[in-house]
Amino acid sequence: MAMPTMAAIAKRMTGAANDSKFFSTTKKGETHELRQELANPSREKKKDAVKKVIANMTVGKDKLLAALNECNEWGQVFVLDALAAYTPADSREAEGIIERVTPRLQHANSAVVLSAVKVIMKFLEKVSDADTERSLSRKMAPPLVTLLSAEPEIQYVALRNINLIVQKRPAILANEIKVFFCKYNDPIYVKMEKLEIIIRLVSERNIEQVLLEFKEYATEVDVEFVRRSVRAIGRCAVKLERAAEKCINVLLELIQTKVNYIVQEAIIVIKDIFRKYPNQYESIIATLCENLDTLDEPEAKASMIWIIGEYAERIDNADELLESFMDSFDDETAQVQLQLLTATVKLFLKRPNETQEMVQKVLHKATEESDNPDLRDRGYVYWRLLSANPEAAHAVVLAEKPVISDDTFALESSVLDELIGKISTLASVYHKLPSAFVVRSTVSELREHRQDDDHSNEDDDEGSSDQPEEGSSGQQSEGAVDLLDMGGLSMGGPAPTAPASASASLVDIFGAPTPPPAPVSSGGSSAVQKKVLMNAQQGKGLQMTGAFTRRSGNFVLDVDFENQSSAPISGVSIQFNKSTFGVVPMQATVTFPQPLASGQTVNQVVPMTVSPQFVNAAVAPNLNLQVAIKNNSSSEVVYFQSELDLSAIFTEAGSMASTEFISMWQSIAEANEHYFTLATGGRGVDAVSERLGRSNVFYVAKRPIDGKEVAYFSVKTMTNVVALFELTFDNSGTTKVCLKLEQKAFSAPLQQTMERLLAQFTTMAAEVRAAPESATWQDREIRFDISAAAMHLRKGETLVDAINSVEDTKGNNGDRGSLEITNLRLLWASHKSVRTNLSIGYSCIQSLKIRTATSKLRGSTQALYVMTKYANSRFEFIFTSLVKASPRLFTTIQAVFRSYETTKLYRELKLRGAIIKEKELTLLPYEQVYTRLNGVWNLSSDQGNLGTFFVTNVRIVWHANLAENFNVSIPYMQINSARIRGSKFGPALVIETSAVSGGYILGFRVDPEERLHELFKEMQSLHSVFSTNPIYGVEFEIEEKPAPLEQLRQPRKMDDVEIEEDYASSMDAFAAYYAAVNKNQDRPPTFSKELGLAIESLPDGFSVGDLWYVN
């Protein structure tokens, strides 16, 4: 049944609006107003009017409220949006609706929660009883707080909406300010939004706690976040008069750090504080003047000049300070010049006898030498005032300034009320009304625009040379064997890294011409499914995650760049080698909006195109892409391989009429037909055509034949390859496909693309995905100051031992903490601050050594040195046990690390790594074989290799029958995806491994086909069990009693572990005091019962008796 158009609905409702019985209100004139809105030519107003009519027609009868319980989550969103457009008759009705909507605040879907909040916020305006209003408002706080535990993107949207809510009703979250404190690992965009909300919620009751947080934020590495934090302190001072002095004291402490950008930002905000509280805090001016020489930012200079001019009568050398700026007057920005001009005039009016020459000099520069009309006009005004009427000049220039307030980011009341009604929409994220950013076009206009673009592209293609330029042979290297003759599926491991002598330019990396330049745009992440294109190891600290897709009819690469190195990255240069479809970026250089700091991620949308000059016709058509990336900051060049999503170059011009389709179908010879099958899971023509249509595979027609449905589709690529499809649907769940095209060589890539597009319908080709390794970072990374959630043990991670008193001697000397030893990593957390912690994965450890270290808590003593390497950086950690004569720190970690090193087959893909004896697999501890299958073909070569296939509870193993050492061991945790796909050998099990393991693509052929499906189902089941309870292979149990100290001293042989023989402990009081000789301050005094005196408190673990033996 066809859905009625918006115009039809409006027409019917216009007629219905004549009858007031449909409305639950009898307000005079409402029916007439709605009728006018429904007749309005504006689509937006008409849409809002339809919502109002629906709400008015149903709410009174409780139909919409009753429908809430029957809808799915997205249906509830639409119902709640409709409710928000309803106007309740009185306070009682508003309270009733709120009570029925309140349960939706506990919904798991954040969209439902925000829609419910919108309804409650709108209807609270109608609630007349203050106590009821407070009670209902309090119910919104917990769900809003819960949204801050979701993914960063959801957090950001929630924070933008919360910003509006606290502007309207700050009391709702007044007691929840702590939840908005920034976490160390919060993305920068989340931190910025949290700062804004903290400022709105700060009060005299919590100002001290907030200032401590801001002070801590000011020590972070992100410069922009530090600036905003310092500015937030100033805004708190402007907002809270009684707390202004506390804020100023914190700012002065930050100025004492002498960090340039902190000092300059502090001066900028102190200027605002002086404006808010004139003549109150002049005592700090001397401290500000001490930093005059370090100022290099225009806003900071202008602020300092304003302060000098404003308080010139209190600064003895004000003329000298302004004179120092005068020397560089011509080189300063307009902001600084204008401020310097005004400050000099102020100084002259306050000290006319001493500064007459200076004011003449600056007026001359402003009026005679400057090209800036604003500066010149102001100079003339001051000159005329000073020469004609000094009293008037005094009254104008030194007039009392209006009091400022912190309302810079506050919205107007009318705009705020309208945005409250737009909560959970894009308008609430932008903080703009929809009319400010929504551009509406009719469907016909969009279609004409797209057709114009397509004609333009066709003209460009016709004007280009059709002869491909000869270049590299395009043959794959030894590590990139074509497995399934499907184009681009490779056996290769990581792409080769660039040699040390690589050229600084990317022009000739592949010996190919550079494509024409075009702008690179930055955009937000789309809903496209992204994958890791280049991991941080391949990219030397730079990781790329992205996908090829289409945006508004254009071919783009939507990519996220993540900097996992220690140095900032300003941008990259990208170049593609010649490929089947000639894919190239329209501009080689991608410049980030700001240098990408360590740990940050930026999204870029890179416009792509296809160029005949980059077409490689020397190899069979495939989807393989070879890419070179140059880090523009370090000039390092790296290489990687990826696979093109062919649907990204399917154009909008692929649609054709049935007559045109029939004519082209008949003109293509039968020899150019290619047959294959697709698993559609029993879905019909409508479902399949809807899915394919989203990727520009256009439906043409359908017809019934012998009880089956036959549908026809057409495709056109940007390279002008036109493909015609005939899909035959029956009730078996498998759809037969006939593909016809002039260039039959492109059949394999097109088949592969169709399989991928319909993968969501397949039951036979269902994928095994979401391998635990994709989320397992614990043993592969080193992380500092991680969140409490990251400190929790993941699935399969077990706690081996916990030592309660351990010092991080190198990073936090003098700080007592706890060390947890798991089967994947070491976890150290400070007892003083939960934010101070470490997570060290065993994979990053290069060696363990026992050496002498100087501890503030134990003096000179034996400590464990952990040498590590992660993301091209080397780290050294030193752990000291604060428990005397306890060897657990050394013995347990060494034993667990040795166990980790000897169980890599559980976690890593190994070629020729499995142990096969007499055609039987040698099992690992805790491993069980579930299936042993003979006669399985490994399709890694053109002819394939026959062998035996094992499926166990932890991995998949295949070995060749003729050469047992030719084998591959694939742990489940390294499987990125597995599915059944067609190949030139027939249906095959295709396994794609994770990027960490090299990104291999392996194919296995099993006969008969029914056994292949059984094998795949069993593998799915075992993989699911493994995902629920991963087995990492590291099993170790500590003894009931730790080994004695004498046993630790005995020499022993260990791999990668060095134990020094001189383990004589020198833990005495003298050593402890000697280690703390450079301490900043004495320990606080404490009363000693033994001596009857107040003495300095002793170090931990020592008594007065220990001091007696110091000689």
C-alpha cells in the first residue's frame, strides 16, 4: 500500500480541522491557526502543524501515551516527539503526561531518554505547584548522568543537550557537578563541553573543588584544553564575587609555573576580573608585570596594555612599560595597536607632564603612518579631543566602565525556549535554530543537480585519454598471492615499510603521474562501516581507519587519523599506485585543522576520483589498492594495501529504462555471461532491491517465471563499466544471478561486491566477527592514568597476584601503591590518587632485570627494572617492594612473564608454527580438538594444496599432507571475519585475520558443500564460546608461601631475565634519610612516646629504635 504524501495528509487534516471535536482543547482560535499552518507553503511549518494535529487528535484520548508501550524504541522516539508538540490544558494534565513519560527515562536507548527529557522540559512550564515541579525535575538527573557513561560521541550529544537544560533549569544538576569532571582519556571535544557545564553549575558551595579540578587540567598536554581551563577559572571569578579571590590565587599559582601559554591566558582572564571588580586586586599587578617580556600573543599583549593603562596611576613605571611596546608598534596587530593607543592616552590624562612626548609619538604613528582606517580614525578623535577640550577627553576616555558578567555563551531566552523543544535533534547539538543551517530543496531540484553533475563527469571522461600509461607491472609481491581469483584477496602480510633513504616527495613513489589537485574537506564521521586501513605499527605511530563511500553523489575516502606516536603530526600526503579502476585522491596533501597531538584522532573526508592515467591493465581486474602515506612532520613514508569497496564508484547514472535495459541485454553476447549464486536468506525482490538501491544498484523490472520471481538491475561505474544483473528468486534462500557486461574480466570484482552488499541477508554466508582480539589491548599496549573501567579485568583476564605495597620508583618516587599481576599485564595504582596508575602489557616487555635503585621510602634497595617498547617509544619502569625481605615482586612477575612468552600460539597467528607429528596435531594445554577433517584444500596458490584441517576450542590449524611443516595456526582471537564465499574453485571458507596479525586472507575448500556448511556452523559455535570466555594460555598459580630470600639469591638461568647476584639489602634508616636529602620540606612533627618529645615523623617502616644504630 502506497504511503500518502505530506501534502495529502495536510489536505485531509485541513478538512478535519473544521470539526473542533477532534481537538482536546477548546481554546478560541486554535482550530483556525492550525488550518492556516497546514496551508502554509513552508514544508517545515506544515510538518510541525501535522504533529500538532496528531497530538491534539490523540492525546486527549490517551492513544499516543498508550502506544508508547506497544512501539519499539524508534517508534517511541516519534511518539514522544509528537507529544512534545501537544499543549496540555492545565497543570493536572501536564503532570499526568509527565508521570506516564517518566519511565522512558530509564530506557537503554539514549534517543528515547532525550526525547522523554524534551517532553518533560516542555510540560514542566505548565506545572503550577513548585514542590511538584521540583520533584519531577529531580527525576531527570540520574538518566542524564547515565548518558555520560556511553560512547564519547553519545556523551558529546548528551552534553550539548545538557548545556541547554542547565541554562533553563540549573537546579536539576546542581548537585551532580562531579560527574562532569574530565577524565584523562576523554576526547578533547567531550572535555570542552564538560568545562562549559561545570562553569554553569559552579557555586560558592563547590568552588574549591572545581578550582582544584581546573588547576589539574591546567597541567595537561593539550594546549587548547589548558587555555580553556585557565579561562574557566576567570569566568568563575566573574560569576562568583565571593570566590573571586580564591580564583585569583589559583591564577597566580599558575603564573608561577612560567609556562608561556598559561601565563598569557591567565593575564587575559585577569583583565576581565579587573573589569568586573575595579580597584580591588591591584596588588597582583606587580606579578603580572614580571612576565611582560614573555608575551607574544596579541590578545595577551592587548590585555596587559589595558591593565597598565587602566591602573597607570598605581604603576610607577607605567610609561616605561608602554614604551617597551611602542618600539614594535608597526609590527603589532591592529588589536594591540588600538589598545596601545588608548592606554597611552589614558596615561597622558593621568600624568600629562611626564608623557606628553609619548602621546604625540603614538598619535603620529596612528594618524600619519598607519594604513588601518580604524586606528587612524581613533587617533584623529583622540587628537581632536586632547587639543580642543581636555576635560571632554578626560570624561570620555576615563569614563566608568559598565560591569561585565559571564553571559558570553548564554542564549537568548526566546532562542533557548525554542531549542528546548528541539532537544535530541541536530539543532540542540549546533545550538542553532533549524532555519539557520537547514537548506531545503525539492526532490526535482536535487535530481536535476545530480544529473548535471553526472553529465559533467561524463564529459570529463570523454575528454580524457583512453590509453593507460605504462608503468609498474602491477604484479603482487611474494607476500601478496591472489588466493581465490576474485581480485585483490591477498595472502600478504603487512605492506613493506619504506627504506630509510626514501625521498621526501611522493611524486615518484610508484613511478606514476600526480593527479590534478582538488580541495580536501574535513567532515564528521558517517554511518559507513570503517575498518583499519593501516595500523599504528605499519604507520610508525599513525593509524588510519576508514572506508571508501559516496557522499552527495561524490566518491570519497572517509578516514580517521589517530596519532599513537609521541610527536604531533601536521598532516599527511597520500598517493595510490596504479590499480584496476585508477583510483586516486583528488589532492595528494591532507592538512589537519591543527597539529594532531599524541592520542588524538581527527576525521577527514578526502575527495577521490578515477583517472585513466592510473589504470593498471597489466593484471587481471581486482580490488587491490597499494597506497603510500607520507608523514609531513617526520617525512617518513610507509606503504600498505587495502581493498576498494567497488560500490563507492557506482554512479547515480546507472539507472535505465526497461527498454534500454532489454536492448543492451540483447546486444551483449552470451559468452560474456557470468553465473553465480547469492545467499539472500529467503528475502524477496523488494527487500533486496531496497538494499541494493542504497548502493546505486538500480532496480529495472521484475516478472514471474514458473513460480519464481526474476528481477533485473543495472549498474554503472565511474570508469563507464555498465553491468546488467538478472536475479532469480525462489524459496530456497539462494538466489541465482546472471551477470552480463561487455568487459567480462570485471565479473569477479562485481560478484564480490554483490556478495558484500547482500551479506546482511545471508545465512549460508553469515560472518564470524567481533573477535576478542579487536578489543584486547591489555597485553599489547602501555597506558598511563587510565580510567577505573580500563583497570578492571576483561573477559579471560585473571588475577595472579596482588602486592599491596609497591613503589613506582621511576615515575612516582615516594608514592606507595598496589601492584596487580594478571595473565595479560601489570597494573600499578597509587594509594593517594586513583588517577595515577599504569597498565603495562606483557607483549611490550623486552626484558626484566633486578638492580639497585634509590627509593624515597626504602632508600637504596633492590628493585625490578622493566624495560619496554611501545609505539616506537621505549619506557623504563622501576618497581620497589616496600615489604622487607619479600621476593614476591621478583619471582611472580618473572614467572608469569615467562609463561606469557611460551604460550604465544594461543594468541598469535603462526605460519609453520604448529607442531604436527605423524599427521596429528600436538595440542596445547587446555586445548581440545573438536573436528579433524581430511582432504581440505588450502587455496593459497593457483593449484591449491591438499591437507588436514583441525578445529579446536582455541584455534584453527591446517597442514599440508605432503609437508607437515607447511602449516598455519590461526587463534580465534586473531580472526577478523570468516564466511563462505564463491571462488574459482567453488564455495570456500574465507578467513580474514586481524590487522595485528598481518591482515591475511586465507581460503579453504571443503567437499562436499554440505560438509563445508557444517564445518562453518561448528566454527561459529566454538568462536562464540571463545568470545564469551577467551583462553589466553597464561596459567600460573602462586605458591601458598613465597620462595625464601635465600632461594632468590641462588643463580639461575632465564630467558630475557637477568638476576644480579649482589642482592644484599641495605635497607637501614640512614639509607632512607640519605635518599630524601633533597626533599622540598620537612615532614610534619609528631609526638614520640619513647622520647617524650615532638620529632619529625619517621619514614614508613622505621622506628626510633632504628635510628639508634645509625653511626
